[in-house]
Amino acid sequence: MKIFNLLLAIGCIMVSQSSCKKYLDIKPKGIIIAQTITDYEGLLNSNTVANPFGTLPVLINPSDDLTSTSYSLVRNDDPSSNVYFWKSYITDLNSINTTMWSEMYRCIANLNVVTEGVMSATGGTEEKKRQYFAEALAAKSFCYYNLLIFFSPAYMPATASNKYGVPYVVTVDQGTAIPLRPTLKACLEQITGDLLNAIPNLPNEQTFKTRIDKYGGYAMLSRFYLYMHDYVNALKYANLALTSPKASIVDYNQYLSNLTLPATNVSPEELLNRFSGAGTFTLSKDLNARLIPSDLRWRILVNNPTAPRFNTSKYRPNLGISWAEVFLNKAECLARSGDISGALTIVNETIRKKRFDPLNYHPLTANSSDEAITAVLNERRIELMFRGVRWGDMKRLDAEGRMSSVKRFAADGVTVLTSLEPKSENYTFQIPLIVQQFNPGIPLN
């Protein structure tokens, strides 16, 4: 099977590729073929890269952060509903645009234009070409990670060599055969390796938060290694990310006058921005129970006891990486290593003191490593709500037996429509049906 058959499910590639010259010696009218260094920079700045998740909040829908009465259990043609209810297939056979799969591979296709062509671009220094190549490599790693948390089983070191990853595509030549589905282990080794190769050529800072700098690369590695239960490396790269002079947490006490946080694209708390369509998110019973009225996250972002909804007009969630995530990665790794004091210092002094007014602030305590882990995970759940992190966390925590049953309720708030049980196969979505149709040999989970 050919790359073209994989790309049929993502629609047209946004920019024609320089490698297509083997088929098209003359530039087609109306088609832009990336040639100059400016062309490649335009690809890195494109909406396809900055907003790879499209208009639907699919990255948020499978998580236990959310409850909704607007999704239908009986429909199979609505991706948002299918993800919300953890159905095996996100889209039906009639869907050409295969949600999540489409967005990620569309972004990867555009980034492959950069990795295949930028080193021979006209204009620009060799240093700048290496930088753009590295940025594209790092951005692809982020896309592949999100594909893996949807379409591959949770990573466990003992079984990762026996589970499937996702096709790793490196070319824009649509006549090339689709690569075999690698193992989950090989796929994560590939994307962590790509990041390690990219980081030396990434800049120390970027003008726009949608572009990846060196510290963003370190932060991605920390997230990936945390997902792989490799807490030594997750801590190592969290520490490297936190050497940034810009690593900071916003003090919510400074925004009580208008109850509105800094815009996501300029907030000092955001490290790498990835956007999705804004929406209304109603907190699940479980998440809502973890918040207390004196928590400024409740006061600013929710503040509605009868209908607890995340207020995206006060803060539009970043589906990329925040500094809070990196600090919490470090705290969890410290807790798991037995450094209770170090873990709680981060949770209390770095984060919670800036999430409560001084009169209502009370530090968390723990008497054991397991209590410290629980405290960190609870804080992580609240701090990173609706930021696209929770589904990956749910998968890794379920793999180690830390997830209980997750329920979807009817409008009465009592009737259970369906549930996601511990160790359920529904923690993994299947390769889209239309992709299977065009690629009948592709192995399934």
C-alpha cells in the first residue's frame, strides 16, 4: 500500500512538496512548492502546525475531566460522541475526515515537507536551515505522541515490544509504500530519539509560543518519558526544561480584580502552545468534587455551583505544554523516588501558594511516598484540567492499576449510560475504518 492511501483519510496536503518534482517538472499554476527558507518558515508558522487538533476538542473528550448531555450514545457518525463514550471507532466508514488521525497526519505531512526539503532551500544560513529541520522533527514527535495515546495501547515496558504503534511516515512522496506499523516500543524510541537529535539545533527562545525552543523539547521528552514510566529520564528532562529563565507559574491572586487570566498566546505560564476550537466544558462529578470554593482555580475558571463549567472566556486551554505541567512532572518523579519533601515543596510552594489567597492557603502533607504520589496526582488533575494531558495520564495510571471505573451519566446525573473499566480495551481506539479499507493489510490492536 502507498502513502497516498494513508493520506486519503486526511484530505489534501496544505502545501505541495518539493519531492513532487519527480512527477511535476513544471510548477503547477496556483500550487506553492516550498523552495525558499521563507517558504519553510511559513509552514512552521501555519495553522496546520499551530492548531493540529482542528475545531473539535477530541483530545479532551475521552477524559474523566468532562461530563456532557449533548453527546449521543446511539450515534456512530459523530466523532465527539464516539470519543466521549470510548467507542472502538471514532468515525464510521462514511467519514472521509477521520478525526484525530486526520489532523495529526495532516500536520505530519506538512512537517515532512520541511524535513525533506529545508536543507536544500534557497536563502538562509546553514544554521537557520538546521534549526527549521529540528523544529519540524520536534513538532512531528508531538503529533506522533498524540496519535499513540489514541490509537495504541498504554505503554508498559514489559509489553511494549508486543504492542503496535502507529505508522511512522517520513516522506511526502505519495507513491512510497506505507511503513509497517512498528511496535509501540520502537515508535516511542523513534520519537524520543528524534527529539534528542533535534534539541541541539533548537533555539533557546522563540518569538511565538507555537514554535518549539530547546526548553520545549526538554519538556516534551519529560512528558514522553513519564508516559513510558521512565521516571528517571522524565525527571532529568523536567530539570533541564526548568533551567529556562522563563519557567514560571502565574499567581492567580494578581487577577482577582477582573477574574481573567493572561491570554494563552502571551501568558508567561505557557511553554509550547497548541490550540483547538474553544468550547464549553462541564466538569465531571469527580473533578468537581476535588475543587473547593477557596481554590482560585474554581473562583476564576468555574465559579458556578449549580452548573460547574470551565470558563474558556477566562482562559482558553493550551493543548500544548505549560510550565505547570513540567513542575508537576518533576514533583511526581520525586514522589515516586521517595523524595516526599521535594515533591510537596513543588506542589505547595510553586503551585498551590499561587492558586489560593494567603488566608485560605493550607499546604498539603504526606507521610509516605504513596501518599505523596496521590497528592501530586490530585494536584495535577486539577491544575491541568482540559489541557489535553489527562487522557495520556489516564492510560498510564490505568496500566499501573491506579484508575477506577469512569462513568458517563444521563441527564439525570444518576443513570449510567456506559463506563470505562480498569484495564478495558476501550482505552485504545482502533485505526479508522476508512484507513483500513484503503489499507487492508494494516494490523489492528
